[in-house]
Amino acid sequence: QVQLVESGGGLVQAGGSLTLSCAASGMREIRNMGWYRQAPGNQREFVAAVNVAGRSKYADSLKGRFTIARDFVKNMVNLTMTSLKPEDTAVYYCNGRGDYVEEYDYWGQGTQVTVSS
């Protein structure tokens, strides 16, 4: 069974930084590993992801503030968030996704990030 476990969430002041971690187990080579977030009353939105070739993709609005890093040896993916804003407050979910040939979609339980003004 594939399991994704997030950690690193918490309370941070506006302008601060925070790093989230996601540890994967049960599948060694997940095609795409990344992060989504969901604020209360909003839809879940894409944040960033890294594929098995190491290519990164970011939401345009977050590029420059957020950095994703995938560790293939540890089977982990991290998200470093800087210059945090109150609107970044959300539950952040780790995602492991396949492709059109090998389809799967796994989710972690989420970790809360709260940015205070």
C-alpha cells in the first residue's frame, strides 16, 4: 500500500518561511510527486510537482516564493515556502500521481499551514 505522510506544518508570521516534507512508502518510483493546497471554502489548487526525470512545475502565482525539491534516495519531496502571506493559509496535501499509461492518484492526510498577519 502506498502511503504519503506530510510534516512540517504550523503557525508562522507573515514574511516568514516554512518547509514541508512528504515521506512516501509502498512505491519506489512515483511518476509525479508534489503538493496541493486547500483553504476553507476554496477548491484544492495545484502548488508544485516534480516528475521522475526531476522536472519541476509550479503554479505561476507561487513561482519565486516556493521551491520544491525531490529526494529520490529517501523517496521524499519537500516544499520550502518563503515570504509567506496570510493568503497562503491552507491545508497542504502531498500528492503522488501516475500518468496516462500507469494511472494512480495518492494523497496524504494533509498538514495545516497558518500564516498570521
